[in-house]
Amino acid sequence: MSEIRPGQARDHSTNGAAQPSKPKRSSRRLERIRDYQREALAHPDALLANLGALNSDLMKLAYRLLKSTNGALARCHGSQEDVEALLPTVGVCSQITRQVDRLAQLEGRLRLPQASKPAQQRSSSSRNGAAGRPGEEYQS
């Protein structure tokens, strides 16, 4: 019988020969973050490229923090002291997730076609009571 190594599972349909297991969900998630980063860095607009790169870095950080926090929670067996010790990390994960959301929203707004920007600036200016950008005057 062959030895099973990490990352492999025994396939009983092949007389016990070790076969590579399916990619883990975690590796699929990191793969998608890397895909997003590659696409962002390929964008011709430097600001959008850097926003996407920064956001993908934050996504990787959040994923790794959540993964380690979940592992720590599983090991603490519900001890209140242990759970309380993890609360700052949970808070940081939450802040990173909110920042990822904000950057994704900003990226989406910046990707809008140029034609729709003047209409949006007027509508946001009227809600905020100010011009769309500092130094711009509101024109009706």
C-alpha cells in the first residue's frame, strides 16, 4: 500500500493508490484574490490599478487573520477568557473588511463611464450642499 501524504486522499476506486485531493476552498479563495490583483494591476489607469492592488492585499490579510482566528476559536473550547482575548483580532478583521468594501465601492465609482460622472456629481453635490470636488463650482 502506498503512503498518503498531506494534500492527498486515498482513492478506494484505484485499489488504495493515493490520488491528489481537490483543491481546498481556501486555496480557491486565495487564487481568486490573486486573479483580482492581476486584473487590477493590468488596468491602464494607475489609480485604479493601485486601488485594486491595495484592496487585494487587504483581502489576503483579512483572510489570513480570519483563518487563524477561527483556528484559535476552535482550540479555546468556549473559554470566556480565550474568546475575550480574540476580540481585538475580530475587531481588526471587521475594520479590514469594511475598508475592503469602501475601496471596492470607490473602485466601482471610478470605473463608471465619463459620461455619467457629471450627472452623479450634480446629484451628490445637491445632497451634500457642496460642489462635486474642491474648487469646482456648482452649475445648474
